[in-house]
Amino acid sequence: MTKTAFITGATSGIGRATAYEFAKHGINLVLCGRRLERLQSLEQELKHLTEVHILNFDVRDKAETFNAVESLPKPFDSIDILINNAGNAHGLDPIQDGSIDDWDAMMDINVKGLLYVSKAIIPQMTARQSGHIINIGSSAGKEVYPKGNVYCASKHAVLAVTEGMRIDLNPFGIKVSAINPGLVETEFSKVRFKGDDKANDVYKGFDALQAQDIAEIIYFVISRPDHVNIADMLIFPKAQANSTTVKKDL
Ligand code: NDP
Ligand code: 8X3
């Protein structure tokens, strides 16, 4: 039977590549993000491969999030796979210089937004006693790096929430997985550095992971036999050994 996936942060990077990868495999898609034009062009590009429905909302807004999920028409209202991907880093500053607005953005989007979306979708999964939730964490959720403070805290929280979900949803036969990438070349650093040129240097001098690399891994995880759950994956580019050790040829 055709499955339906709900992908947050589908307008860019890992979420967008995952939408393409899933469409290639005929998975029906609910694609979410704040940038409506990007959602509309994705819908145009993918609708010849699969059924696509777009939802334009900000995961920080509790009411918008619940209304968006409640607005889903058939067959999109029955979600088999939830990809909690929307998120970003905002700023890279020592804790004493950090911006409270940046801290709010990271906690509100990466942690609370993920919780709102999950809260809106989990009841139908528990009712059906099936489903698969993939939370996009980060290597920053396993290891804190200099100036990463609050972003790392938000991703450590994602990992803790993932583990909690896996335990609590276990009686319902729902799979929960964490995908934790290292350096992936997306719009992530543009957002982190607010358009500053510093973003251009982050992926220079080595072969960074590409969004497609992670999308293929996500598809692998969701396409295992029903009895297999890949609980947690940490993925680095070859040049990266941990958050602070990257072999660069500059
Ligand atoms: P991008 O900046 O390319 O994509 C981020 C996505 O999140 C966009 O589609 C954006 O959509 C969406 N988003 C951001 N804020 C909100 C919001 N308030 N409401 C709804 N959607 C939102 O970055 P990546 O693809 O790299 O990031 C995706 C995930 O992967 C994030 O959780 C990130 O932390 C994680 N990650 C990234 C790594 C990297 O090195 N790039 C490594 C490890 C993890 P829009 O702006 O249209 O709303
Ligand atoms: C993104 C990877 O190292 O920029 O989560 O924090 S890193």
C-alpha cells in the first residue's frame, strides 16, 4: 500500500532532498515550510511522480501547526512516516555574547516545533498502532563544540526526546529513529551566519556531505523490513572525525 510521509523543512537542504528521494519511490508527500513559493514549485516538480500536498506554516506557532495538520484532506490525513527535519542554527557565539533572540529561535524551532508537530501527528499513529518517526538530530546532539552552546543543547534535546519517544511509543508498534549528520552543505550556514560571507568558508577545502547523501540514508532507514528499527545513526563526511576535527586542504 502507498505510504504517506510528512516532511517538515521541505523547502531546502535535507528536507527538500528527502522529498525528491521519497517521490522517486512513489511515497505520497505532505511538504511543509514557511516559504510558500518554494513549496509550490516543489509541488509542481514532484506531482508527476507522486501525490503531493503542501502545508505552509511556522513550526514555532502552536495553533498554526495544529490547524495545518487538521486541515489535511484524504489520503494525506493518514501519515505513516513523520520526518521532523525543520531546524537551523542561529549564530555561533560564545555563551557570554550570545543573542537571546537566537537562543529563542533555536529552542522554539528545533525543540518545541518538533514537539508541536509530533503532538499533532502521534495520536493517529497510536490509534493505528503503526508509524515511523525520524528526528533529524546532529553530531551537535552528541558532542558540544566551542560556541555551539545553545544549538548543541537544542540537538541534545532532540536526541533525548527521540529516546523518550522510542520508549513511550514502543507499546504501539511505532518506530522512532534519530539521524545525526555532521557537516552537510545546505543553506544551514547561510542561516547560521545570517547571510554573512563566513558561511561560504564552512564547506571549503573538503568534500562535505550533501543533502542527497542524508536523503538516501533516510530512505534506507524507512525502507527496512517492519521488524527492523535503526534507532540512531551518526554520519560524517570522510574528512570529519568529530565536531572539531576536519581535515581541510586549503
Ligand atoms: P536548511 O537551512 O537548508 O533547511 C532548513 C529547513 O528548515 C528549511 O526548509 C526551512 O524552511 C525549515 N525551517 C526553519 N525554520 C522553520 C520554522 N520556524 N518553521 C518551519 N520550517 C522551518 O538546513 P538543513 O537542511 O541543513 O537542515 C535541516 C535539519 O538538519 C535541521 O534540523 C538541522 O539542524 C539539521 N542538521 C543540519 C546539518 C548541516 O550541517 N547542514 C548537520 C546536522 C543536522 P522555511 O525557511 O521555508 O520555513
Ligand atoms: C550541523 C552540524 O557541526 O554545524 O548540525 O553543528 S554543525
